[in-house]
Amino acid sequence: MSILKKLIAFSVVILTAIALCIPSTSFAQDVKVVEMEGNDQLKFTQTEITAAPGQTITVKLTTVSRLPATAMAHNFVLLESTADATEVAQASARHADNEYIAPDMEDQIIAYTAMAGGGETVEVTFTAPETPGEYVYLCSFPGHFMAGMKGILTVE
């Protein structure tokens, strides 16, 4: 065998041995998938989510409505713990051209989806904050947060 082939074979053996010695808990946690609906009553069907610090989460939001998207659409917007939810929602309501996300407030947002009209599903995958606590999520379509379309992600 040539020296190069021996080196490659040796490298494969070493890498396999290392991989077998690493506990599976050191790899990323399984992705938590949260499926929810937004409806004409301006509510999320899931208003509480719990996650571990640093856990990967995918939120799948489906809008259940027969109204046109210009009249009824929903999104999922997860805020930093220090964000003022009312302020973010009110500022975002003026930005239809940007999925109802205020560009000057994106630093207060951890993750968000696009808008979903009736029958549509949108999703976002993000990493839960490392800091335990409560994080508000909301729909930023005009008036929806003020009508109660919100929930809490609890990181513990």
C-alpha cells in the first residue's frame, strides 16, 4: 500500500474511534417542532411553548380563515425578553411591505415567519435563547396583538 493510502486508512480509523467515544448528548438536541394555527378569532392555538436553553425549535403556523390575506393573515414573531411587545407590534403594523416587521426593531426580534393567509402554512427554525426566562411571541398583523394574539416561550 502506498503511504497516502495508509494515511487515509489510518485517518478513517482514528476519526471513527473518536466519533464512537463522543457521547450522543454532546450533539445538538433534537429539533422541537411546534405546530399551531392562527384563526379569525385572533388567537394562536398554542399559547405556551417550553424549551431548553439553546434548543432548536421549528414553529409551523397555519392560518385558518376564509377571508382574503389582506384582511386576515398571521405570522409568528418571537421577541427578546427586553422588548416592549406593544411597541414592536404597533411599529410593525405600519410595515406591510416588510411582512409587518418594523425594520428598525429587528434587533428586538429573535425569529419571525412570513405572513400566512387562509390555508397557508409558514415556518421558522431558530435556537431558543441561552438565558432562562419568558419570551413573548405575537402576531404583528395590525391589531392582532392588541386583540390578544400572543403567547409565551418559556426557556428553562
